[in-house]
Amino acid sequence: MSTVLQDPHISEKPNYLNAEYGWKSWLFTKDHKRIAVLYIISITVMFFIGGIFAGLIRTELLTPQGDLVNSDTYNKFFTMHGIVMVFFFLIPSIPATLGNFFLPMQIGAKDLAFPRINLLSWYIYIAGAAFALAAIVMGGVDTGWTFYTPFSSTYSNTFVITAAVGVFIAGFSSILTGLNFIVTVHKMRAPGMTWGRLPLFVWANYATSLIQVLGTPVVAITLALVGLERAFHIGIFDPAIGGDPILFQHMFWFYSHPAVYIMILPGMGVISELVTCFSRKGIFGYPFIAGSSLGIAIIGFLVWGHHMFVTGMSMYASLYFSLLTMLVAVPSAIKVFNWTATMFRGSISYETPMLYAFGFIGLFTIGGLTGLFLATLGVDVHVTDTYFVVAHFHYVMVGGMVLAYMGGLHFWWPKITGRMYPEGWAKFAALLVFAGFNLTFFPQFITGYLGQPRRYHAYAPEFQVLNVMSTAGASVLGLGYVIPLIYFLWSMKYGPKAGNNPWGATGLEWQTTSPPPTFNFEETPIVTQEAYAYADQGEHVHEGSSK
Amino acid sequence: MTESHGAVAEHSEHSPHLRHHFDSMEQQFDSATLGMWVFLLTEIMFFGGMFGAYTVYRSLYPDAFASTSLHMNPAFGAANTAVLIVSSLTMALAVRSARLGSQKAIQIFLILTMIFGIAFLVIKGFEYHEHWVDNKVPLFPTQWHHWDYSNDAEHPHQAQYAKQAQILFCFYFFMTGFHALHMLVGVGIMITILMMARRGIFSHQYFTPVEISGLYWHFVDIVWIFLFPLLYLIGNARKLI
Amino acid sequence: MHEVPSVRTYVTVWATLTILTFVTYYVAQIDLGPWNIVVALIIAFFKMSLVIFFFMNLKAESALTKLFAAGGFFWMILLLGQFFVDYVSRSWMPGGKMW
């Protein structure tokens, strides 16, 4: 089904990649597509740094005793893994890369509303990353990525302020991206591109941007207060002088819970694009998927207390947050049902992006359902702070979000680079990722349920077999990530050249060349079709056979 | 990078300030103002987080906070509020002048706004100095040991009160400190706009930078409008100095 | 959007704001018990509205902009309110107290 044009004249056509050469044309660019590429490179680097820490964690956990490193060093491993992965990979990932590249194109715009702010956002990200890396290089942080007080504010002897400054700065990057997207979607849609015709990827990024804008400032002030407390030895969160450490947690999680929706919503947007394209069918229930993105964004701000059930928060507050957490599962479930209904009687094909989409739907469902276990007060008392939680969030973050990112990257790779990746290797890597992921994290549900606590460098000997399986899985998973890195790089020089629309997908980005010209469209498109008008393409949607 | 415009936009008679990715000045202006409102929304949440924490501690320690408030000088607070309100007036008049294309008036009003803004910062600096002299700056523990409660209302638990008061003073310095920082940035922005105005680039067709700077400045004023009662006027039936 | 409010409007708003500031200052001298802060905040809210609608010209802006402005304020209330879902209800439990 993939159509690859071998026209040798394509690379001679002016596009955003060959429009200008030289480092200045990249570092001072205002083109959203180049900025997206800058981000892809940066977050890939951060991803592998975070991955190294994951490897160190899993290596230590091969044996029940804490024998590789001492507990303080281990604390640094999981802290750095968390900080790098959450703030420097997951939060920016899809919006800053695929969103930056494709949101303007999908609405028929020439760029985002504020191109220079877009570039600034990348520089701010780099500055934040520099602080985080400095904290690592100078000796690390050991507070956990959650910076709980008073350990982080008073007692920790590590580079908390440096790391907090890095996260604070990265937050600005996130805010600016979100602000840019919001204004762009409101003000720069092409003629005929009504809200009801927007690709669901745009809806998803819009909802994400609302969260970024509303939530990130609160974590900024929270970390600023922690930093000030540390610097001046005062105590806002110090119980010894009447401070309330639970207040820190309220302020921290007010952002950090919606943050997980910042991470997953764009991924869900990608899945909507993949499922429609590779089922050759319009999305089932467009208004529900669009609406559920907004629903998740809003309700996501009402549930953060579920991270605090055992902290000493009031029981009535726990009831409130537990109930609302159950509620937030509903819009997510709506999406899963609608994607499934989209595939029903569709003409499904199994290219790599679709493999990642299938993986997402299954693994995100498991992750989401286990979230409901955790939302249930009685169960949470037993499994909180165990590996059950770790498995839960890795299922949604990695099994969900990272798979969506990989799927989107593969789907849009021909558009971004003008080249196709090697499909055989890609399928192989996707299967490695799926197998490796499950082998890594499913055992953690079991060990967690049986009582293995998280953030400990040692564990009871009876958990060793499952931990060894988990580490083995991590190795497979790592390989599954390295292989695409290699073939993506390879494809940029040696991959077959791609035509405008190798997948036969709908969406304005496919109406222009691969790679696109700097200003995206030769003429401003005028939109007359609804989104995902696959039926109009004349395909036989009811055959149900893969091509 | 420039030749792929193709038939996208006619460059014949549009303003030199129209950026290439926009179709019209109106779209550009609307986008800029919406963008600034969204940014102010983030500022609401930034200060809102601080207000939230402040409110929690205030409800936990009402007496300590009330007695501590006696160490603030509400006259300064009220004066600062009045100063900021005037600066908002002059800023609004600057934006109005920009819409009318009166280059001279823009500059005059911008300079006036800056003067009032700096006056605010001077008064604030004087206040901070007073607190320092009275050993009320919690950022340096050496200061704190000299806290003297003998003039306050009944306080059976001095040490406890001192600790709780310390928290209020932290919030006082952080909230007014972040606010002052925003004001400094605002003054910096106005210097930039002033320089643009001196080059005569604003007209009724293009005054966006003045407009969005005005929005920012008014927002900083609004934050202070809330800070004043919350930090200076706690406590009942106060004898105001 | 491109209409120009009159100088008179601005000066009137300024005068109102200044008067309200003095009102706030002097009402704080009167003992209203817990209502002192309520009154002060209500006046502050009214002052904020004047600044937003007139100085920031929200009155003339689109419904969308008004929605974002209101939304921001509402979101801050959401933050405060949910903090207090915890703090207020701590004392409801037997033996529980707020602190």
C-alpha cells in the first residue's frame, strides 16, 4: 500500500531542508519545521540519557541485595531517570516535535502564530536541559523526580537547586509552545478549516496546550519556593517551623498530574491519525474524540490528590479525588472504544505505524485500567509506593506515549525527511519494543502487588526471578529503541525517496511535497472536506482484508 | 527561503510590519493580543500558586499572621497602590495615543508610566530596608533571633508565633519580590517600546507592541491590587500608623 | 477593537480606583471581625474588574478573549478551592484538626 516515488527530480525541488544551508540557518531559523527537527534531535539525546539511568536501575535490581551501588547513589539513578524522562523527554516530546511540524500544516497555515517565540522555546529547553545535565554531572540529585519536602528543601545534600532550576526553565519552554499552539489554532486556520474539520491530532495538541498553559506555572512557583527555601534556609514546607509538607505535594501534583495528560493526549492524537489511515476509514465518533480530549484536559485538574492518599491528607479529600479519578477514565475509554469501532470493518494494513497503534491501544488500556485500581482507596493503600505504581505509569507512558511517538515518527518520517525508512527493520524493531516492554513491566505489576517497594535498591529475595525477567526485558526494549535510531539516520541518506503521500492519507500535510516547502503550501489551501474522508477516496472499506 | 511564496500573498500594498505567515494586519493584531492574554493566564496561575499557599497558611495560623501584619506599614502599601493605579492610567493613555498615532504623546505617557513604576520600586525598596533594620527579613536567620514580640497582642507561645510569623514574612517577601521582578521587566519592556516610539513606527495601523505591553503592565497592577489587602490589612481594628 | 476609548473614561476609572483604594485603607480600621478580609477582597475584585474591562479593554474584546480571561481567574479559584477540600475537611474527622 505504500507508494514510493522514485522520481529523481524530487530532491531538487526547493524544500525546507535545502532552502538554506549552514548552522546559522538552523540555529536562527523561524521555520516551525526546522525547529521541530531541532527538538527531535534534542529530545532523542535526552531520551537516551534517561535510558542510561534506567539501565543502571535495572542492573542494580538484578540481585536482591543492594550490591552494585549504595542506596544514596541508587536514589540518584531513579531521580535522574525520572527528571530527564518526564521533563525533558515526555513533556515536550510529541507537541514540540510532531506538533510543531504538523499542526500548522494540518490547519493549512504557513507557520505557527509566533515563530520567533517557537525558536525561543527551543533555546529555553536547551538551557533547562543544560542545568539538568549540570546537576547530573556535578553529582546528581536524590530526591526523586517529585522533589518531596522537607527532604528536597532542607535535608538532601545533592544539587537540588540546579535540577529545580533546570525544570523551572524547561517549564517555560512548555508554556511557550502551548501558548503558540492555542493562538495558532484559534487564529490561523485556512479557509474552510472549521473546528469540526480539524484533524484530531490538532484537537489533541490544543487540549494539551491548555493544560500546559494552566498547570506549568504552578509547578514553576512550587519549585521556586523549594529553591528559595534551600538557598536561604527558611522553612515554608518544613514541619519543624510549622510548614506543611503536604502543601508542597498539593502544589506539585496540581501540575504534575495534568502533566501526565500533557504527555498522553498528543499520543492519543497520533493514534487517531494512524488508526484512520491504516483502516482506510473515517474516525468513528469524531465529536466524542475531540470532546474527550478537552474533557481529559479539564477533569485532569481535579484528580491530583490520588497521589496523596497515604500522606495524611484528609479522608474526605481522598474520597473526592478518588471519585473524580474514576471519572477521568471515562473520556480515555471513549477514545479506545472509538478507535476500535473505527477499525471495525475497516481495511486494515499492518505497516509499522499501525503496529505501534495496535500496541498503544492494548498497552494503554492495561495501564489505564490499572490506574483505576490505584484510584480505589482501599487498594491504593496496599499498592501505593510499590512497583505496581511503577508498572502502571510505565504502561501508559511507555506502552502508551512512547509507542505513539514511535508510530507518529514512522508515519510522518517520509514527510519530514522525504525518505522512507526500511519497513522490515521497522517492523522487527516494533516487535522488539512490544515484547521487551511487556517483559520489562508486566512482572513489575506482580512484584508490586506482592509488596516490592519502589525506589529501593534492594528487595526481598523471592522477587528476584521476576526482577531478572524485568531487566532482561529492558535490554530487549533498549535494543528496540536503538535499531530505529540507526535506520532512521541511515534512511536520511540511503532510504528510498518518498512521494507526497506514500500512505494515501488524508490531511493537508500530505497534499504538499515531501519534504514540504518552507512556507508549506504553494497556495493557501481551501478546505471543503471533512477530516478523514477516506470513503471519498473510492477505497473499498468493507472488504476488511489487509493489503 | 523566499521564493516559495508563489501565489500565496500579494505583497503590493500591505504594511511593512505584516509578518509573512499572517494574511492580514488584523489577524496579526488579534493573534498578538490573544497571545498576550494567554500569557497573562499563565501569570495568573503563577501568582495564583503563591496566593494559594499563602491562603492555606493564613487559614492555619490566623493569629500569628494578624499580629505580624502589624509590622507592615499600610501607608506605604496604600501609597504604592495609588502610584501603580496612576501608572496604569498613564499606560492606558499611552496605548490610546498609539492607536491615534500620536508619537509624541506615546513617548510622554510611556515616560510617565516608567516614572511611576520606578517610584513604586523605590518605595518598595525603602520598605524592604525598614524591614531589614527591624530584623524582620526571614531570609537570613541571624535576623530572626532579634524578633521582639513585646508590642504585640497576647502571645502565649512566642516561639511558635515566631515560626508562624516567619512563614508569613517569607510569603510577603516572595510575593512582593516576584511582583517587583515583574515590574522591573515591565519597565524594561517600556524602555524598548519607547525606543520604538522614538523611531516613529507606531500608527493607527500598527501599534501592537504598545497594546500588548499595556496588557502586561495592567496585569502587574492587578496583582498588586490583591497583594495590598492580603499582606498589609490583615487583622481587625488595626491602628493604622 | 480599534475603537479608541475617551480620555474621560480613563480618568473616571482612575479616580474610582483611587477612591476605592482609600476606602479599602479606611475600612480596614473598622472592626468587622472576619468580614474585614471579605470586604477588602470584594473591593479588590471590583478594582480588578475596572482595570480589566477598561484599561485592558476587555469590554471591547471578543468573546474568546473574555473566555480566556475568565478561565484563568476561574482556574486559580479551582486551585484554591481544591486545596481547601483537604484543609477544611481535616477537622471533620473525629480527633482530626486542621493542623
